[in-house]
Amino acid sequence: MKEEIYNLLSGDESLAETAMKKLIERGAVIFPVLVELLDSPDPDHRWWALSTAAQIEGIDADWLIAALGDESIEVQQAAALGLTEHHYPKAVPALINSLCASNTMLVTLATNALSSAGTDAVPALLEFLSTPQARDIARVGAIRALAEIADRRAIPALMAALEEDSALISHWAESGLEKLGLDMVYMKLD
């Protein structure tokens, strides 16, 4: 395992990817080593450790949630991507905070993770939409997540979103209402 860890942190992407695959095959037994690397001062080491750990069944949600607050945007992105595959209701507040990031890739990955969280994310998303932080790309992400989840509790928010002056928000609101079978309800006749 020492060789795989060395290669994972080598800076050589090809070696690191090969090492990652081998470490993932080992499963949860490598978690202690990877958790240690999550405290590394080197953001690349943290990224490789988290990216590897996130692909192993049984990862602790707290590792992914903590990484959403990492100083490295790439580590935050890896955490959001990991939370797309591992659904933890307690991660929803941290993912909603990530919707307000200035990095559009992080916002997209957080939106994907919230969509994957399903109905567990709906109450927090609805609450978020009523806050001043829910503007611009964060608002688009929240509406998209609600549209993809397609929970009836989101109908009032999706209907209200149709009135907003944003083509993206209108698109996602329409998409969500269509998934809920309400696509004809909001049609306006000229």
C-alpha cells in the first residue's frame, strides 16, 4: 500500500490515477491512511485522498461535509462530487452553502448533489429560496435541484419562479412542473 500512496501523491497524474484505482479496490481498510492525508497542508494531497475515499463505499459523511469548507476550491469540488454519489441528509445545509460559491463548477456540483439527495433536500431548498443569499447562480441551482427532485412541496416555489426575469430559472421551473405533470397549468394564452 505504501507504493500506491506514494504514487497517489507523486504529482504524476497517470501514476496517481493508477494508484487510486488500486486503493479503491482495497476498500474501507485504507480509510485511516486517507483520513490522515485529508489534514495535509498540500491541497493536491487532500484532493487525491478525498477523491479516492469518495469512491469507496462506507465513507464517513463528515469527511465530505468538512471538505466542503476546505480552503481549496478543488477539494470542495471533490467533496460535492462525492456527495452526489453518497446521499447524507446532514450534508444538505453545507451543500446549500456551496450554492453561494463564486466558483460555477462548485455550484453545479453542489446542485447535482442536492438533486441526488432527493426529498431530504426539499425543505432546506425552499427555505433557502426565501433568503437574500438566494440570488443569481445560487437561485438557479436551487430551482434546478427542486425541478430535478420533482417533489410536490416545491410547486409554489416553481410557479413563482416562472415570473422571474431569468431564462434559466424559467427553464428549470417549467421542467420541474412538467415532471410533476403540471405543464399545462401554467400556460398563458395570448
